[in-house]
Amino acid sequence: MAKKKNHFGKIVACGAILAGAAIFLERLATATEEPETIDEGNTYLQQDQDKDAEDDPQQAQAAEPTLYESLGKRVIDKTLSFLGLVALAPVYAAIAVAIEIDDPGTVMFKQKRVGKDKHFFELHKFRSMKMSTPHDVPTHQLEDPDQYITRVGKFLRRTSLDELPQIWDIFRGKMSIIGPRPALWNQEDLIAERDKYGANNVKPGLTGWAQINGRDELEIPVKAGLDGEYVSELKKGGLEAFLFDVRCFMGTISSVLNEEGVVEGGTGELKKREGELN
């Protein structure tokens, strides 16, 4: 009887700790919300206001989210991101120490990215490049990006561990576990291409269909097309959409373990290099 009471007490204690952690993280998420001014000068929103939604197939497709999209995914995202933040806390700490030792400076950095319906938000990543690297410049637009990547950064990027802080962005509702990868605010070519498929009107993801089908190896039109395929599956709703998300999640595990699709220099860099060799 005493053992049963002891086990019950431990369960209650663990539950109380988790509940306290959830309340703390929820309040922190509210306190660190982006300012309303983040969308000032957002030309993408201005362009959309000038469009007639009735004549825009993209807007029609994105107008009514399914129950799975609006509720199911959010419950899954909130639950798994919370558990991830708690379970991976020691990993976060170890990576932070390694980054600081390798190249002293900020451990994480924020970038303005394009979120759902083209609203801007601040995405978090572990810093994998030197403090002297130009900010808000896509990797594929840097001249010889390898020169900017730190030793720890190379490992983080190869294993995708630099993306772990985005679990926080999922918890606070700016991202989803599965979805199109959020574009930088100045990646106009990718954003314009995604417009053709309504891929800018769903919540961006930590990983997605394009990520497990080429990632950095893909040219922008191909990547946007794959994002469009994901949107089509998501809009089916229900079990079909859920199973497709599971497929993307499991495919991501395989891709990360095999270090597939990571090409320094970013989107389309592999094809460019092949062209230089031919």
C-alpha cells in the first residue's frame, strides 16, 4: 500500500511540475509576442489587398480551413512542442555552451520570416554562422557561404539541430510541425511562386513535403510545387490530412538520419554547382 501511495505521489508531483512549466511557457510566449509594427511596410499584404478574392483561385482555396487544419493540427502542435521543449532542455543547454565556446556571441538569432497569410514573424534558430555574417541574407545569396559557418555550425546544419529552437515558434503558434518552410521576408521569388498554389496561406512548418523530397537541392519552382502538393493534401482534412502529416514526419526522421538534401549555399545550389562542372 505504501508503495502505491509513493508512486501516486510521484505522478502527482510530475503532473504539477509539467503544469507549472506549461503555465510559465504560455506566459512567456505571450510576453515575447512580436510587436504589431512587425508588419509595417509588408508589401505582400498590400498586394493582396489590391486583389479581388473572388477572381483569385489561391484565396478561394485558402478561405475555409478544415477542422483538422484549424483545430487538430494546433492541438498536436501545442502538445508535442511543449513535450519537446521540456525533454530537449538539456540538449538546448549543451548546444548553447558549444556555440559560445566556438564563436562567442549570441547563441540564438531571430530572422523575420513570412508566416501564415504572409504576415511576418520572428523565427528562432541556433546560430551556426559567425557573428560577422551579413544578417537577413539567404545562404544561397552569400558569396562562398562556407567561410561564414562555424565548426559547431557545420555539425548543427548537417544534423538540422540548428532548427530546434523553432519548437518554441511552434508552441507559440507561429509555425506548425509540418508545413512549407517559412521564407525569408525578402525571398520574393519563392513567395511569388508559392502564391500559385496557395502555399502562403497555411502555417509554415518545421519540416514538410518539400523538405523530404530534396530540401536544398530543389530549385524554387520545384520546391513551391511540392509545397502546393502539401496544401492540396492538407485541404482534404480529416484522416487523410493527418496521415500525410505523419508521412512527412516519418520521412523527416529518415532524411535527418541520412543527412539528405543538405547543400551549403541553399536552394538550388546543387544544380548550379553541377552546371559549373559541366
